Amino acid sequence: MPYTDEPAVAIITPTRLRTERVPYLLELYASLQRQAVPFQWVLALDGVPLSRLPAVLREDPRVDAVPLPRAVGAGAARNFALNEVTTAWCTTADDDDFLPEGSLSIRLEHARSHGLGWCAGWSADLHPDGSTTTWHCPTPPGFHEPGAVWRFWKTPDSTIPIGPTTLLARTDLIRGSGGYAALPQGEDYAYLVGITGGAPGALLPTVVYHYRKHPEQMTAHPSYPAMESRARVFAWRHGQHLAALREGLKGSAKTA
């Protein structure tokens, strides 16, 4: 599918520019430059000034930095970044991860050619020794109607149905679903449920995201498990109530 020089996809990345993570951020930048799709990269600087952003990023016109005067957390930072997105399609990437070649184009072309609202893929864990392990999520590859993905999330404690960072979605769908939930963590679980519940989409049996495993990652922090179950319950119930609303609307249509 041909592309113009205008950006076709926005990538949202929240970051606090922690010293140990800046090299990872620059690796993410390098991976974006290898994509075949023109991009807009929106960096939400979560409580850090623009002056701390590496000069190479400040000087690239494809990079839009959004300095936030105080730290608000990844979910809120992503929502503020969403305000600056100018493209019809959008995805997200954490500041310590990166995209393999073809990641944007394969999802965008599939979504466009089939008239979908979203397209996702598999993610692969990148280990410190450079090896990778592909995660095959519970949702099977193929097309999925609105709400179908949530049904592969059997209980709040079960494995989530799709990796949220693998989702590429229409920007209007993201905005219409409310973006990211107001949670200190696990906000992307609710985002996943809202996006896949709002429009038909597809999961590709292809790795589109590399999730870096390292000691400084947020999920490795000792305090992370404390609120994990609450975030999961919130997101799971979000899907449960969306399903009930859809059933109610179907019932109303039949009796009208």
C-alpha cells in the first residue's frame, strides 16, 4: 500500500527520562526509523523538562514532545499525548521496548484493507542475553467482532487476552473509548478492553512488539503486585459491562 510523506501512524510513549532507560528510548527511536510507514512520535515527558530530552529527538520534526509540569503516571501521560496526535491511526510503545521491522506497516495495511478499527499481533520478550521468547496470547489469530476479545479473558486473574502495546487502532476509536483508564497501573488492560470492544479488529500471528525484560522495568518493582489484582478487576468488569450493554442494545433492537 503506497504512503505519502505525511505521517500515517502516531506512536505514543510516556517517559520520565530515567538515566538507565534513555539508551532504551534511543533504541526505540532507531526501531521507528526502520519502519516503512511515516510516523509521528508523541513523547509524553512525565514530570521532566524538555531540556532533558536528547538533542537528536528534540531536533527531529517527527517527534512531538509534550512536557508535563508534574508526574502523572503512564496512563494520564498517554492521554495528554493523545491530544497531540494528528494521524488517523495510533499505537503505543513503552520507553524501554522497541518495534521490529514491518511492525507498523503489517498492522496498518491489514486494518485498512479489511475496514477494521484495530489490528494487533504477538509480542516477544527480549531477554538480557539478546534471546527472545514469543508470547502466544489467549486470543486466537483472525478476525474478531466487538467484544469477542474480552471473552478470552476468563477471570480477572487469568492471562490478559492480547498484549495492549501490540494494538494499532483508529485514533477516533481510541478517543471515543476514553483512552486510558484513571489507574496508577494496569490502565492499559482497560484500554485493551475498550478498543477491542468498540470495533471489529484482527490479531495477526506475527510478532509486532519486543518487550524488554530487565531489572528496572516497572513490573519488576517490588511494589507492583500490590495493586495488580485491583487493576485487573476494574478492567475485567469494564469488559463485562460493555458486553451487557451490547446485549441490552440487541434486545432493544429486537423489540423495537
